[in-house]
Amino acid sequence: MTELKAGAAGQSRLRVILAASVGSALEWYDFFLYGTAAALVFGELFFPKSDPVVGTLLAFLTFGVGFVVRPLGGILFGIMGDRYGRKPVLVATLLMIGIGTTAIGLLPTYAQIGIWAPLLLVAMRVVQGLGAGAEYGGAVIYLVENAPARHRGFWGGFAPLGVSVGNLLAAGAFALVTMLPREAMLSWGWRLPFLASFLLILVGIFVRLRVTETPVFTEAVVARGKVERNPAMEALRQHPRNFMVVLGARMAENGLGYFFPVFGLSYVITTVGVPKSDALSALMLAFTIELFAILGFAALSDRIGRRPVYLFGALAGVALAFPFFWMVGTKEWIWIAVAFILARAVVTAAMFGPQAAYFAELFPPQRRFAGFAFARELGSLLAGGPAPFVATALVAAYGSWWPVACYAVFLSLCTVIAIWIGPRPIGKISLRTSPSCSTSCPWRCRSGPEGQRSHSASSRRSG
């Protein structure tokens, strides 16, 4: 108990967790909400001149626009977070995401203002994307820098837990509006989930204004005067290997994280022909189970290390790629639910759980926010953004799901390679100092106490 209170710098543990996770919930509520709407209604409302397949492709293309600007948001707000503190950036990013989502719920459709409708939709996605580019990274860093070293993985798991809550809320919100008559849903029902995000903004701002700055930032950056002019570029220059590990680790986690629930939902409904309510209920069950799985995998990473848990998730992604389509192809609700549960509560959760602590341990405090956010969101641009669009295009081009399964295998193998060649933080290194070894270390030792021992032993042998 004393260790946990000390790790949180005297703040309420609940307040720290809420401050970080409520923003993650809003971010992913917004992004999954848009992905669900793109799969179900946006093609008809904003791109009605196209045939159904092209309309869905265009809707998913605007979905990817938010990812294009996320690295820019990661750099911009990451630099601010490393120079001025974690707390003010967390407030700013929460406002941007929430305002962009609420505004989507107020947009006129193509039938009302023509081509301006999709253009305004894209503009709101840009606002969302800029804020989301640093929101999750900031939330993770806030949690991890407040956490005691022995429980850093578990504490960091509350940020992705917020992600699952956001996904669950989004799926639940659309499950409710799909119960309306079709005309009512297309007229005004689809707007309600977007407008509801305003409530999350109020809660999030209230909580985040009541927390203090992290002790790591205060001690390592402010007190020691280690503020850097461009921490994003310094992270890339000083830690290229770690930067590339984050980038590669995102390929499966983020790509499959959007691939299964966004494209998978659209595929099950439009191609397989499963009723919307059945598909959404199966997905909601998967998100519910994932809540517990994320914390379980995060806690496991404190015991056996981040890399083994992360590698398990990536390899599970390879193993599930083809069986996922076999199971949903049965059209049986139970097998559809099992497919989504394995995708979310095993594949994604095993990578998402330890990710927060793993990524934060790869960068020193004076460039942690910018390095984390920039590398992570660049991975989002390459993986999560195009995943639903690429998967839908492959089905349209080949008339089969097997190229999509191969695409999922490719994303998973990219992550397997990145984690395998990456450094091996074991969860007890100090977040107040730089990693002990650089990429040029002749002994290629691991960061953390285990790596330091290897370094010392190698030094003695060489001496």
C-alpha cells in the first residue's frame, strides 16, 4: 500500500487511473464509433452517388484520414508534453477529440449540402486525428510515470482498458440506434452516439484538471533542466532502434485492432449476411471479456517480461487469421462471438496489455512523450488507418476472404520480427534516467537491471 501511494506521488490512485483512462475511452469511443458508422451508414449518407461497395470504401478512406494526421499530432503535442508537462497536453487533446466527434453528430448529409458534407466529415476527422495523435501516449505516460516499478505493467494496463471501455460504449451505442426503424436511424438516430461524446468530455476535463504533474517529469525534466528543443527528432536520432521497435510493434496491435472489429463487423454484416444486432452483440461480448484480459496480460508482463507477452499476442494473430473467417462464415452466433473474443481478448489484449509500460521504458523522460507518441502514431498510419480500407478492397477485388487473412498474417509477422530484435526491458528500470545502453553498445545488452548486469559482466571480461 505504501509503495503504491509513493508511486502515485501522493495522489489518489483512483484519480490517476481515471485521469488517464477516461481520455483513452473517449479517443477510442470516437474512433471506433466512426469505424462502426462507416461500416453501417456513412456510405449511404455521405457518398450516395456511389454503389454500396464504393461507398463503403470511401467511408473507410475518410476513416484513414484521421490516421494520416496522427503522427503530426504526436510530434506537435509530444513536444509540448516534454517541454511543458503531461497534464496540460492531456487536457488539450481531450478537448480536440471530443469537439471533433460532437461536431460529426451535427453535420448535414450529402442530400442536404452536397459535396460539402464529405469534406466537412474529413475536416472533423483531421481535428480528431490531431488530438488522438498524443492522447493515448500522454495517458500511458501519465500512468506509468506515477506507477511503482514493480507494478508498472499493471498500472499501464488501465490506459488500454479505457480503450476497451470506449470500444464497448461505441458498439453499445450503435447497437441501440440500430433498433430504431431504418428511416429514423438514417435521419437522426446515427447522430446520437456522436453527440453523447460531449458527456465524456465534461467528465474527462473535470478529472484531468484535478490531478498534478507526474513526479518523473517534475524531477527528471523540470528540476534538472533537461528540457530539449525538439524531443521528437532527438528520440529518433538517439534511439533509432527503439523507435523502430515501437513502429513495428504497432503493425499487428493497431492493424488487427481495427481490422477485426471495424472491417470484421462490416464483413460479417454485408458479406456473410448476419443481422446487425447479432454481429454487434457478439462484438460487445468480446469487448467486455477484453476488459479483464488486458489487465491480466498487463500484470503478467510484470512477472515474466513485456516481450514474451507481446510476442504471444502477435503469434496468436498469425494463428487466428484464417480460423477467424472460418468461424464467422458459419453464420452461427456462438462461433461469431468466439471469433471476435479470440481476436480481441487474446490477440489484441496480449499486445495491448504490456504495451504501455514496454513503450514508455524505451525512451528517457525528456523525450519520452514525443518519442512514444510519434513512433506509435506513425505505426497507426501504416497499420490501423489503411487496414479496413485495404481489407475491404481485397474482398472486392478477389471476391474472397483469403487475401485478407494473408494480410493479417503479414501484419502479425511484422510485429513478431520487431519484438524479437528489440531491446528487453524487464519492468524494473528507472523511468527517471535514459536507457542504460544505446544501439551502438558493443555488448548489445538489454536495458534494465538485467541488461546492466550483462553490461558489467561483459566489461569485466573485456578488461
